[in-house]
Amino acid sequence: MEALLWTYKRRDGSMAAIQMKAEVYDDAKKRLARIQGQVAGIQKMIDDERYCVDILTQVSALRSALDQFGLLMLTSHIEDCVYGCEHTEFESQEDRVKELRTTLNRFLK
């Protein structure tokens, strides 16, 4: 599998399609499975009344895993959607920069 086709609604309401690289998709799925496991582990720690510092250590690891997942998605968006796709909604360099600003603003909130 080389790429997966994703459809989405553009800001103007029209539909468009992009491709996500298979290796990005596989990496994202693995990361999300790991994140689910970390959340389940934290829930078990709460149920087992574990020491607060141990729980906070796991929360820190979870936060890091989420950050890395977000970075993967951000990188994929920049490389494949903003700059890597010939058929984008971005008519100019200024439109691409605006998209990057919007994306970074959402990601860094």
C-alpha cells in the first residue's frame, strides 16, 4: 500500500481529496494504539490508588506521546497537503503561509 486517499471538505464547501502516505498512516495507528495503552495504564493506576508522583510520570509520558503524534500529523500536513500536492486549494505562496499559520495556531494552543 503506497498511499491512502482521504476526502475532506474545503473551507469553501467543495470536496477535495489528498493522499496520506502508507508509512505515515501506519506510524499514526501505532502511536495511537500506544497512547490508548498509556491512558488505560493511567486509569488502572488510579483504580489501584498508586502514588501520585508515579501517575504524574505517566501523564508526562502520555503528553510526550501526544506531542509526537501531533508532530507527525503536522509534518504530514505540511509535506503532503500544503506543499506536496499539486491539486491544492492554495493559489499562491501567501495562501500556503496563511494555512501554515492557521495550522500552527491550532496545534500549539
